[in-house]
Amino acid sequence: MGFSFINWVGFGMLVLALLLNEAFLGINAWYDLNVLAVLAGVTWLVVGAACSIWPSHRDQRA
């Protein structure tokens, strides 16, 4: 079982989300709560997780 391009994109999205969270939100994330930013972040994480576990067409196990 190998990683396909979609899996690598999802993994990259999750790593990028972690790095951006530490760089921009940091310690004062709750001072200015922006609901649209939270929804965009949650959507980004869901898409990244879905892409990282997306089944490969080369994986022929049943």
C-alpha cells in the first residue's frame, strides 16, 4: 500500500494547518474570535484528513 498524490496533498494540508496555527494564532487565538475563520479552518482540516486517507486505485486489497 503506497501513498498516492492525493494522500500527499492531504498530508501536506494537515502539516500546513499545524504550522499556520502556530505561526498566526498562537497564544491570543481567543481574543478576536472570527466565525468565518473557524469555519474555513475546520473545512481545511476535514478536506486534508479526507485526502490523506483517500484510498488509492493501486490498492487492490478487498
